[in-house]
Amino acid sequence: MPIQYIDELNIENARVFIRCDFNVPLKDGHITNDLRIKASIPTIEYAQSKNAKVILASHLGRPKGKIDKTLSLEPIAERLLIYLKREVFFSNDCQAYGNLKLIEQMRPQDVLLFENLRFHPGETNNSHHFALQLSKYADVYVNDAFGAAHRAHASVEALPKLFSEKGGGLLLKKEIQALTALIENRTPPYVVVLGGGKVSDKVSLLRQIIDVADTLLLGGAMAYPFLKAQGFEVGNSKLEEEAVDIAHDLLQEAKKKKIQIILPRDHWVAKRCDVDAEVEKTPSPAIPKGWMGLDIGPKTILQYAQILEKAKTIFWNGPMGIFEVAPFEQGTFAIAEAIANNNGYTVVGGGDSVAAVYKYQLQLKFSHVSTGGGASLEFLQGTPLPGILALEG
């Protein structure tokens, strides 16, 4: 059964529990990127427009069921105040005795944010008892946390099952529609760019891509097992030895299906990953002993940019190198720019690649910038997401 969304639910004057994804990066208690906060503002404002009392909840980091003040949501409450232009009540504990009374005293359009749900072990344990306690605060449940939809956690899976009136938020709706378009309505040539990360983490995605994409461009640590499988040395580059066999099988599979897997032709290499490290360019795909591949080289950038220019549909996940370190950001920037300049349907997903897009201020030139890292990858490979399944029926 298709899920409903907040604009289809009866929320007039109701107490609405919105599960958000405020898992934002913090440095010394300060938010360094508030994309995920801004992304849920339309859902919150829609609930306010219906005179709802709005109860917000989220996780932040991995406190492992214990209070960790460095992972408090208080900075998020302060940022919400700026965007919503009104006071945001903050509860230090989602199980506090006074929460029900506070909600009772709230006026229509008021907003309450609970402290980090993961301060309680019941959240990650998908505890029915923990979910039951949260359910007492609201009449309607809304999930706007696409980035957490792949987690079978209490506020994502157990809680919505306790509500008859439930649905997705406007962000969840936008994410599902944008990613579904990649699966069902893509226009060829469909080019997928994968970088960073481990091959073993993305085997299912790689197999799904080989079934549907026309061309797969690989960079970063994702490329090294494939280069090794083709007989090239990769020096001291980050390499999962067990992934070499997987890469070999995937190359054979792609060949049978006439899908192009394009690998780097050259690299920027160094003996250590540092801003002042000695950097060399390799003349070929091979990386010398004692050196690490830390970015794709200029020949690779040119080849990838030419392929991306002709694409009609593009999905990008994962940087081409260690873009946080200045000497090794050229490849990631060039790929981001090439995709941003494409007039087709372009989607970027994954924390590092999204961070790169924002770093280079290219976010407005993409068709969709996904807030879901693992969730977007699992959705694209056809894995049912617990947070979405729980909204059905």
C-alpha cells in the first residue's frame, strides 16, 4: 500500500511527532553544515500552518545509549529558532516526567525538540516499550528522516506502527520521488560515478548499477581493487584484499552485459596524506611501491569530464580522492563541476560527496542533493527500508 505524506494527513490542531534527521556535523559544539536541518523546515512549517503542536525528535552521532553532552541537540534547537523565527522549546530528556504537561501547555504552532534519542538504549534496540512512551506525546506520526530510514530503530520503525494517522514528511517525499526517477524514468546515457568507501560495502549497489547503467566511472579507494584485478600495482593505496576477487567478478559481469567500467588512467600520489607532502603524478594506472593514490590524475579528469558531458542521467556517490586535503581535491572538484554543468537529471548522494558539492557551492546546479547516505544507496539497490515500510498500511 502506498504511503501517505503530511499534506494528505489530518493534522489540523493535532499533536504531530516529526522524526527528523538532525545528524549534522559539529565542531566544538558548533554546527559546520546545517543542510539536514534546513531540509526539514518545509515539513515543520507545513505542520505549523495547520495549527499543529509540533514535537521534533532526532538522533545525533553514536552515543551508545548514554548521555554525551558533546552530542546534545541544543545547538540544533538554537539553529531552528533562526530558521523558524520563533522560540523552540527544548526537553533534556524525551522520557522526562514533565513532557506531557509541557505539550499540553503548548499553543498551536509551538515547537518542542527532544534531546538526542540515542541517549536511550531503547532507540537503537528498536524497543517497543521506548516507542510506546514516545507515542503518548502525539496524535500523528510523520517521518521526515530519510537519512535514517534504513535503520530499524524505535523512532523509525516501532513507533509509526503505534499510530493510525501516519505518513512521510515533505523531505521524505522529495527524496523518494527523486531517487525513484533514477530507477524508473532515467534517460540514457546513464552514467554512475562511484568513489571513496569500500567495495565490500557497495557490492549490491555495484551489481544493481551494472544491470541498469551505461557507464560506471570509478575513483578513490573504490577504484584500487578493480585496478589490482586488472593486474596493476596500487602501491600503498588503501586496498581491501578480499575486494579484488569481487572486483574481478564485477568486471566480467559488466563485460557480458556490455556495460563500461572506466578506471583511472593516472593518479596524484604521495607517501603520506598531508597538505605539505611531496606529490607526484603517475604516467599510467599503476601506482609505484611506497606511494599512495590520493586523487585521480589530469588524464582521468579529462576523460571522465568528456563522458559526463554527454550523459543525460547521472548519479554520483563518493569523492575521487582525499578532497579535505588541498593537494588531493582536484579530482573531486572537477567531477562535481562537470556534473553541475550537465543539463540532464543529476543526483548526488552520500555524506562526503554532498559535503564536496557544498564546499564548492554547486548544490543549486544539481537536480537533487540527497540527505541520505546509506539510505539512498540501499533505496537505489532495491533494499526495503524499515522506516518506509513502517509507514504503509
